[in-house]
Amino acid sequence: MTNLTGNAAMKYTGVFIGITVAFIVVAALYPTAATAGDDLNASGLPLGTLFVGGGVVFVVIAAGILFAVLKAK
């Protein structure tokens, strides 16, 4: 019985650490990606508005992270 509890604790600890690292990485990289998206939009790139800060690409990435968090549960 303790072995099953230990395995579950290790699993959830790993999931928690993974989620925390994912959010830290995304939080660190988002400002750079948003600035690059704004520069792409300013350059006249077709569909450049998809890449601006808060654009569709970032919403899709956020939804993917949320889906990964819910699936890991």
C-alpha cells in the first residue's frame, strides 16, 4: 500500500515541478516573443497581426499550455 502512495506522490511531484518550470520558461520568453511579433507586424509581414503581443499565436500557445496542464492531472 505504501508503494502505491509513494508512486503517486512522486508522480504528482514531478507533474508539479514540470508545470512550474513550463510557466517560468513561458513567463521569461513571452516579452521577447511579443516584441518580436510587434516588430514583424511593423515590418509589413502579411498576417503579422497574428504575432503581435496578445495575438492569436500567443492565445493558441496559452491554450496549449493549459491543455497540457489539465492533461497531466
